Amino acid sequence: MKKIPGQSKITKSTATAIGARNRDNFLKIFTENASAIVKSINQSKTIAMEVASFSSFNDFPEQVLSILSFIKHVGTPIKWTVYSDGSHSDEQIKLLKLNFNFVNVCSIDFSTKESLEELCRDELKPYHTYILDYANNHAFGKRLFYYLNHSLEHPTLFIDSDILFYEKSNIFEMLINENPKADGWFMPDAFWGCLDSRYKAAHSEQMYQVNAGFMFVLKPFEKYNKALDFYKILESTYEYFSEQTIINILLKDNNFMPLPSNTFILDSADQFDFSYLYNPRDIAVRHYTGPVRHKMWQKDYKWHLSL
């Protein structure tokens, strides 16, 4: 049915207000009685993989709900490393560690570092000055350092904190046990163009652009140079999608495969609707990026956790 003029804006504004209340309520409940929420998940399954995410003080409710949804729909991972931008409070870190014994919070104060060379894996050492400059100038520069230096001892999922898992997430077990195994998988971006302008100027449109908010690494990277050389092109001038561009080059150069977009959702088409385009029973993952962040909280947290 055709919407009346202004209806979409009113709908999103109302849904956003509902989401803000639900988010605040979830944070209050978790802060006061986290153990009860964790216990309600009632999931004993474990899975032989690690997770690494990047988040901040302001992302804390999203980070917690992401972890809970993973436990519910995938299982308990070997380890979950929360890479902090440095803004998490002591209380937030305590809540994470106390209620999730597999979670570790890692943070580096890049502003105090004169060099990152000793902290870089061998492949990154020639680029350590570029890496430090990016980390000191942009949060995504920090995330890129953390992810590229993460020790790959097990299949590892690297994600943003605004990603939730749903009933079709049993696919992760299948991807881990495939033989022969793919090098890795990524969530394709919704459309071409969310890349650094300098990269786009030199490359024509490609199929399956990488979204840096979700990559499943099954084997250590073999090729780094082409991606890391893009640091030099940046010349200390960073755009919003500079980091995503480096990840795009890295994953394409290492033969990563795109995940199906009908179950791994990166879509904002329902941002102006009260209804949801995607049923939790029919999808594996949804990335609640900025335009649809309110959809993450428009429903009560129990809806996402099938409680």
C-alpha cells in the first residue's frame, strides 16, 4: 500500500524512540541481573572457533546482545576477544568478564606509542609507521591493527558489535568442517561504492564488494603486500572507507568467498517500516548498520534470542 507523504519519516522516528527505550531497558536489566539473562539462554553447545569484535563504551549494549545471540544460535566459542577503542569503563569490562568466561577485553593506548614495530606480526613490520599513524587518527585504524595482528590459532570470525546471530547460524559449523575448506568468507556489501575514493578512481565496479564488519577467516592470510601497500597511497589522509578498502583488497587477494546475501543480511530496505523484512527463523546473521540500528532494538531483546 502506498504511503502518505511524510509517513516514512514519522514511522522511523517512532521506531527509533521505541528502540531507544528498549535499549535503555536492556542495559538496565543486564547491569542489574546479567546472570539471569545469561542463564535464560540455556545453551550448552560449544563451537571450535574464535570471535573477535571491535567496540566502544557507547556500543556496550550492542556488544552484549551480539554475544548473547551468538551463544544462543551458534554456541559458546573457544574465545571472544573484544578489542576496545579505549573508551570502555571498568564496570563494562567487569560485566563482560564476569558473565562470559570466554571473553577477553584488549586495549592499547596508541597515543603513547612511538612505534608499533615490536607489536606487529612480521608481514606488517615494514608498514608499522603507517599503521600507527592511521591508528592515532581514526578508530578504524585501530580496528585494522587489531584484526591484522590477531593470532589465528582457530577459525576466527571478525565482526562489528552491531551484528546479531539467528537460527540459520548453524552454517558456521558446516563451514568449519568443509573439506576442502575455503580460505575464508565475507559478508558482501549491499552495493558497490563504499570504498576509498582513490581506490575507486583506479578500479572499475566489482562484484561482491567486501563489508569489513564481517569476515570469517579459516586459514592464515598468505598474501598481505597488495593490501598493505594501500597504506602508502593514503598519505595520512583517511576517508571513512579507507580501512574497508584495505580489507577488501586483502580478502579478494586471499580468495575469500562471499556469503549468501539472503541469509547474511546487510540491507536497510525496512528502515522506514514497523515490520521486519527478515524473520529470525530464516536468516543466519544481520548487520544492523546505522540506517537500521533502531531495528536492532525496536523489538525486545528476547525476540532476537528466541526467548
